[in-house]
Amino acid sequence: MYDELVCERPLPGTPPAFVGPGHRFQTKDLDCELAVYTVRADGSLWREGREGRGDAEPAPHDFTGRVEFGTSNFAAGGHGATFTRGGEDWEDVDYAATFAGGRLVELVEDRRERGPALPVAELRAYRPPPAPDLGDHAARRAESLAGRTMYRACGWLPRGGGPVRVLADDTTQWCVRHADGRLELVHRSQRDVTLFDSEADAAAAREAAAYRRRHAEEHFARLLAGRAGKEPG
């Protein structure tokens, strides 16, 4: 949980372009109740109430201490890249405000980082290589496996897992017994994810997943390198 903070006092330095009047920062240094606080232009700290609940009228907040609040323009991250709405550089900035009796006594820029980014549209447009074709996935999730010996993989780890015996099933899960006698309920969504027909199928799925990760990372690395090459200097 966190709270949001609006700063009506001028921020130190040159704030990022995406920080305009009324911008809401996040902080975990107040009550962490999803409330909205405002540092008003006169330096007073006000609690505006909780977002969307209308449970409090704005009131001065008698607080003494340091409040760190920050923001960024991240739209998404993954595959070794960071994405912003229009492909502008990502920026992450933190400010620190010190209060005494609900009055601002100091406001400083505490941390600022910046780096290259890609438009989030590139992430939405990306299509990974196809997964191994194991048949009609919906039908495989729905089938009864009672009495069959399957292979339970240990997530996507390169090793681990082993054969399991399916003792019973219902419409949502299978009850399996491991070689050591341990019982486990496996949700049907795990078919061909961590529950496979064989160890060979599990290994093939792990290899395919690793390839897809590498493919995505290399794809976005090329796009970032291309953008950097087009920039002056």
C-alpha cells in the first residue's frame, strides 16, 4: 500500500517533462492508506482523503519527519528493455520533503535516473516464435488423466521434477502422487506448463521457452541499438 502526494510548491531542479501541475507522486512514508496528500503552495501539508472513497474532508496534517516521494514514466518493462508511451527516455525521480509540525522546511531532489527506452507499441506488436505444438491445448486441459503416469516439471528450472501418478481429477484439478508418496493438487491450467506427458515433452518445452526469451531479448536489443544509432552524437 502507498499514498499519493501532490506538490504545489516548485520542485527543485528541472522536473521531468511528464511532471506537470497536479502530478501525483507515490510515497510510503505517510499512512499507506491510498490517501491523497497535498503540499500546498504555502508549504502546509494537507490530507485530502482516500482516493474514490469520500471518507474525509481535506484537513491539515500535523506531520514531523521526512517524506520521500517519487514517480517515473515507465509504461512497461521486460525482455531486457524498458518501454515508455512514446519511446522517450525513461526517467525515475525521487524527491524528499522534510516537515515540522505539518510545515515544509526542506525540499530536495533525492535521486534521478534516466536511460533509453522503446515505445510501448513495440512491445504490443511483438510476436514471439510459436510454442511447440502439443495438440489442442483446451482439449488437453479438459481430459481425464486418472490412472496415468505423467511428468511433473519443477517450473522452468533446467533440472528437477519427476514422474507422478494421477489418482483422481475433477473439472478444475488433478490429484497426483509423487514417487516419495507426497500428494499434490495440480490445476488444469498447468497442463503442458508443469504437467507433461513425458520428461522429453517437459525438456522440449523448457528449451522452447528459453529460446523464446532469448529471441525477445535479442529483438528488443536490436531495436534499442537502432534507436541509439540514429541519435546525434
